[in-house]
Amino acid sequence: MKKHISILGSTGSIGTQALEVIAAHPDHFQVDVLSSRNNAELLAKQAMQFVPKKVVIVNPDCYNFLKEALANYPIEVLAGEASLCEVIDIPETDIVLPAMVGYSGLMPTLAAISAGKDIALANKETLVVAGELVTRLAAEKGVKIIPVDSEHSAIFQCLIGEEKNPIEKIILTASGGPFRDKDLTFIANATKAEALNHPNWCMGSKITIDSASLMNKGLEAIEAMWLFHLNPDQIEIVIHKQSVIHSLVQFCDGSIKAQLGIPDMRLPIQYALGFPRRLSSKMKRFSFVDYPVLTFDSPDIKKFRNLAIAFRVMNQGGNLPCAMNAANEIAVEAFLCEQIGFLKMSDIIEGTLDKIKFIAEPGLEDYQATDTAARKIAHTLI
């Protein structure tokens, strides 16, 4: 029986790679929903190939183009942000893949969980912003959250069969990004092109900049805390330049399990969509001969302040991770628009956190208000 998949953000990096996985396994998957914020042309091509029940273009200005392009297909075309939360209640849908970038993934993910759909989570910001709320709702609804990030997928895989064994700590590996071997002077004057030139992974622009600043690893640490029910002091970050050990788990007896593979996001995507089955693939196999040396280093938090900021807000909790995420999204956008320098992003995030009102036990409305307020503050600091 085919597993029915809805992909929110199908025209982005994760979404397009997920569709590659689905196309390679037509006997295993059926696409129910595809969506994009603005890329109506690519969304139309995807819809023609996979013929989902529904497509959503968030930007209403693109609706007429998409509606006309799909006029001869049995596909319902919808527009607007609210439609993302409405289309995931198709009864046949088994799993929803929220692949949007940033805060925008929160409400559709909550809607999917409320509808009882399992989640293949690629949008780490959802747990950064509202991890307690999301994981509690998932537990209430009996919904599985299967991580798509390569690091969290690795931890998830290492924990299979270890449910009764206490975790001592997890070790999240980081490539270090394009500036791992550069000094502060170089980083201070880094260009957008240099920051986007990731040495190992092919990703979207926002996550690539987050990787360059190590904010991505900070976001992943917070995500891991909620996914695996950890305390902040149970999470360690190491720089692993080769990106073949995707992460590790250390158990109470001192034993460590690791998951390895080539740096290709299609592997964790396929694992999440196929879970609990491992599907065959024609992707390149990892060979130790190709990687005779594997290296590990501690991250330099003086050069990469964003990582230190993320661990600080993770320890403080409340609405501060939400505020940090919002400020980071604004700062990254400003850097990509060449309005600020690379190191200025950390200044904006810290300045926002200094000004935001702390709420120790936030609800959904508090998260929404914090996100709005933090964005306004960050804009004033640019």
C-alpha cells in the first residue's frame, strides 16, 4: 500500500529532493499536496508530474497563473497562508513534510498534528519557536515526529532499539561551514557569495548562511532538546569537516553509537518518508577508503557567537528561543540583501534579546506576539 505524502514547501531545497525520492519509489509513495510561497512555475511543473489532489500557492498574486497552468488537471488550486493549514486534513494523507523555511512552518505543522498526521520534520524552527507546545500536542494526538535534518535523523536512527537505555549525551556534528578555518578579520569582511559557498552541502540560502554562522547548529541543538527529551547539558557540538558522521549518541555505560553516510539530504529524507522501512536506493555508497581521515574539533564560540547565543537562550527557555529565531531570520535576510556585514547578524540577535519581554511559560499567542515584536526590534537595529 502506498504511503500518502503532503509536502509544504515543495519548490525549496528539501521539497525538491523529497520529490526526487518519491519519483524514485513510485510504488511506495503518492503525493496528496504540494505548496510553494512564490514559485508558481516550478510548482505547476511538479503538479503536472505528480498530480496531487491539491496545490497551494501562498502568494495570491500567483494564483491565476497556477490555476490556468493546471486547468486540464484534476487538481484543486488554492492560495494564501491559511490554505496551508486547511489542505493537510485529506483523510488519506499519512505523513506531512513541512519543508518551509523559518517561523512560517509553525502553524501548518500544528494543524497537521491536530489532524493526526505524522510529521517528517524538516522545519527545525518549529521546535525552536514552540518546542514544548508542539511536542505536547504530538503526544496528545499520538503523532510521530520523524526528523529530516541529517543530524537528528542520525540520532533517531541510533536510538532505535535503545528506548529503555538512558542517554548520557548526544553529539551533534557540524561541518563548520565555509568560514571554519578563517580568522575574524576575514569573517568580518565576508561577502554573500563567500558565505553561500558551503564546502559540503547543497542547501537553500537561509540555511546556508545559518551554517556559515553556526546558528544552524544552535537551532539544531534546541530542536534536539525537544525531540529527544534532553537537558541542554546533554548536548555537545563538534566540528567534523568531512560531514560523514552525521551525529552520535553516548549511553550511560560510555558506549557511543554513530550513523554514517555521504552528505546527501536525500538519505535522511528517504528514511523519514519510508520509516519504519528502509527503502533501497541507487545513491552513492559511503566508503572509508574515500575518507581515510575523519577529524573532530571544538567549535570556536568567539568567532561564531551565534552558537553561544543559541545555547544561552536554550538554557533560559520561555519565549527567548522564539525571539532569537525571529531576529535571526531578519538578520540573515538583511545580510543576503547586503544591508549588513556578516558579524552584524550576531549584534542584531543579541540586541533583540536584550529588548524583548521575557515570558517564562508562553502559549501560542505569546509565541506569535514574540515573533512579531522581535522582528520589529531587529528591523530597528539594522
